[in-house]
Amino acid sequence: MRQWKRNIRFAPVPFPLACYPRHRKEADHIAIFHCPIQIIKRSAGRSAVAAAAYRSGERLTNEWDGKTHDYTHKPGVVHSEIMLPAHAPPEFSDRSTLWNSVEQIEKSSDAQLAREIEIALPVELSRAEQLALVRSFVKDNFVAAGMCADFALHDKDDGNPHAHIMLTIRPLRPDGKWGPKCRKAYDLDSNGDRIPDGKGGWKNHREDTTDWNKRENAEKWRAAWAAYANHALETAGRPERIDHRSYKRQGIEKVPTIHMGVAASQMERRGIRTEKGDINRQIAEDNKLLKEIKARITRIYNWSKEQAAAEQPQVKGSLAARLFEAQAQVNMDKARYRSGKIRALQENAKLLAFLQTNGINSMKELYEKVSSMNDDYYDLRGKIVKAERRLAVLDERLEMWTQYEKYKPIRQKLDKLKPGKREKYQQKHKAELMSFDAAVQFLKDLKASGEKITPKAWRAEAAKLTAQKDADYIAMRAMRDEIKAVESLKKAADRIAHEGQHQQKEQER
């Protein structure tokens, strides 16, 4: 049984994945949408200076911990730039000064240092158009709100140009000094008075000084990127458009392809087949099947409905037979050799069996059968798409559980090392440790949402859904024979109508 993997979430690594797959190019005029958002924080072993050095391809020293990060030989960095609000100190135009200032103002070992947004650039635009697009998006959505922005365009000529946007999290005061991220606010009663805490003070809580951390911002910024990119594509005279919403939210009953990842993408470009590539090819074939059957069944549904409404009472009980005879004769006339005649007889037998099995003698009865087929199609498609979406959830959970199990021994070994050896070991296994932390956080959030961590149950459910989905696809493919039978009757009806029109014209002459 094929193991399906959908929407796999890969853990953050100490460098950006420069080859995120260009997902969701499933139809004509649909460009690529990719816009993940993450926080760079010390608790994950990261630093803003290191991230800025990598993204810009520069050599920077982090004054907070004394470490130097040299990425001057990194390929693919085609542009880097810093954009500042009007009240920011001019010296922040220097990358080292900006991010070392961020590092120095944050004292906590688990401080949040920066926010990063990665966006896939439309390949349909020129480099100058891509740069202008990113500048306008950053200026209007982040700099105008008071954030300092450091962005870089990456392109390795692998068909995946993208931009990394690093944003400051702590606000700047009007005098250019860093302000607080949050402030103390007193709890008030229904009369607007402070509430005593019983210890001689007042009940209070902490509030953010900006609205930058609100959950709804992710949706707002993704929607804004789609709008800016679409405007740029329209201005350039391109028909492609992007949509930040999932297929489900768009109302599209289509199965999304999976995230390929760097290694699989590079192997596929070299002509080496991968498991993930095979999965995406199968998904493409499945989507093609759903689209094909929908188009064919819609045509015969509309046709049979019109014919049933126009059918005269006096020809009831004979029209279906006439259509069968006409099509059967055409099949035999087209066959020139013995093998062809055998195929024609087989097709005629299938067509007759279709009519007899379903008790079809009139156009009304044919329409009722096609209407039932139409209902069956939408029922099957709904079940398939529902199963795929649930499989996406289960596969993401299983992927993160596997990641947790894989790197857990490395984390356990780190915890047992003496302080003098910890830093060297941590640097050597930095990617693995960050993958482990990402998996831990994912599972922790899942548990906090009320879900139980049950890998065995997830696998069992995924296997059951996959088996049922495969059975539904078999049933979907089986509909082709019945659709073909009705299509042949439609051809016969069209031919009879055409011959009737021709005879009428001859009589008029």
C-alpha cells in the first residue's frame, strides 16, 4: 500500500531552505504562493546577526556572544537592502549595527530577536520587477508600521527565486531609541476601578506595546503579498495570479501537491525519481482524473436534460433503441478489418448492456441515469478530497513524531555532556537539535489544543483512509465506461439531428 505524505512541515534549520518547492501550480494562470512566517529566537540556538549574515551573504560578528558568521562565499544572493522608518537612527542602515543593536537590547536567553517572512517571487516577472515588488510590499506593510526591515533576494537559477525579509520585533521610540515590547496594564472592574490583589497591590497583566504580534497579522500579510504580487503581474501584462488561501478555503476540491524539500527537488531536476516526486505525479494524475470526469459528466448531464425536456410523447419507448441502432451501425461501418469488427461488436455489447441493465428506453430515463451518475461523482469526489485533507493532517503529525524520535538521542546526549564540551557538540549538531526542538514544539502545541499524541492510532487511521480513498478512485475510474456509453448515444443523436437538418435543406431546395 502506498504511503501518502501531504503538506509535510520541515523543521527550521540554521540556514534558510533556498529551494522551497514551488507548490500549487495546478492550473493555467496560477502563479506560485509561498509565504511562511517564523520568529528567530535565542531559545532555538539562533541569532539575528547569524541570520542576517546568511541572508545577505556577508561576514558579520555578533557582539553579544562574540561569534563571527562568514557567508561571503554563499551563492545565489542577488540583492540585499535595509529599509528604515523615518525615526530610525541613520546608522541602522549598516547591517552589523542594526542587528547587533537588536542583540544587545535583548538580555534574555530566550529572547525573540526578529521576525522573518519568506516569499516566493513570481518567475513571470523580471529581476527589476521582482525587486520593485518586494520594496513596495515591505515599505507599505512593515516600514510604514515602524519596523526596520532587512531583505535579500536569492536566486540560484533553479526556477525558485525568493526573498527573505527580516523584521525587528521591538518598537523604536520617536527619539530613535528602542522602546519596550510590552507594558504593565491594571485589571479594572465594571466601574473602571483597579482591582486589589490582596497583597497591597493591584491586579495587572502585560500588554504588547504594538499590534505586530497579533495572530491575525499572518493572514493579513499573506493576503497583502498576494494582492501586491497580483498587481505587479497585472501591470506587467501577465495572466498569472496567486492566491494565499488553501484549496479548501477557495472552495476548490483539488488535492494539493506535497512539499518536496531541497534534496528531492534537486534530484528530480537531475532526472532522478524520488518518492515525493512520485507522490506528486500521482496527485497530478488524480487531479486530472477528477477534472476530466467532471467535464465529461457535466456535458452529458446538460445534454440529456435538454433532450428529456424536448422529448415528444409519441416517440417514448423507441428513441433510445433508435440511438443504439444508429451508433451500433456506425461502429460496424468504421471497422475495416476483423480485429476492428470484434472491437465494434464489443462496444455495441457494452452499450446494449448499459441500456438494458439500467432499463433505459426513453430520454427521460437516460437523463435520470445520468443525473444519478452526476450525484455519484460529486459524492465520490467529496469523500476523496475529505480523505486527502485528513491524510495531510495525519502525515504532518507522523512526520513530526518521526523527527522527534530520530533526534531525541542527540538531545539526550547533549544534556549529559559537561559544560566545556556542550558548545562544540551543539555547533556540530545544530541542525539536528533545531529539528528536535521544532518537533517538540509542534507536539506540545498539538497537545495544548486538546489532541492526544497517538502515533499508532494516526498510522492506523491513515492506512484506513488510504485504502478507502484508493477504492473510491477505482469507483471513479469505473464511471468512465458508463460515461462513454452515454457519450456514444449523444453522438448518435447529434448525427441523426444533423442528417435531419440536411434532408430538410434538400427538400427546401
